[in-house]
Amino acid sequence: SIQLLPLQHRTMANPSASLPLLRSLLREARRMNDYNFRSYAIRRVKAGFSVNRNLQGEEAAAAIRDGEEQLQVLRRQVVLGQLYPSSRSVME
């Protein structure tokens, strides 16, 4: 199961680090084969960034580190999903 932690949004202290992270997380989430996992990951990334959009300082830096760790988790999940593909959902 995918566990994405809350992240931050553009208005935080370092937007140059958070915006590429947001794009990378969304890009990886869109690569997931399973519709349910894909839609959950996209929804969770967007919600995490919007919840923590006002973080600054050390909180923002910690959230970026957590986001980078979650990006690695998401990349591993995408690889596993490609190794063991499931049948197409009726939603796709």
C-alpha cells in the first residue's frame, strides 16, 4: 500500500524545492498501472501539498525531506506495478 506523507505547497519558504517535488510526485503517480492506486496517489499528493502550503523554516525543510522519501517509495511501487500488472479497470 502507498503511504504518502503531507507535503507543502508553493507559498512555503523554498518554492524552488517544493514545485519540482510536486511535479515529480504527480508524474510518478500517473505512471501507476492500477486505476485505484493511481487515483489515490494523485489525490493524496495534491491534498498533502494543499494542507501544508504555509509551512516555513525547519517544518518546510522536514516536509521536503519526507516528500523526497515518499517519491522514492512511489517509484518503487510503480516498478512493482509494472512487474506484476493487473487487469484493466472498468474505470479506465
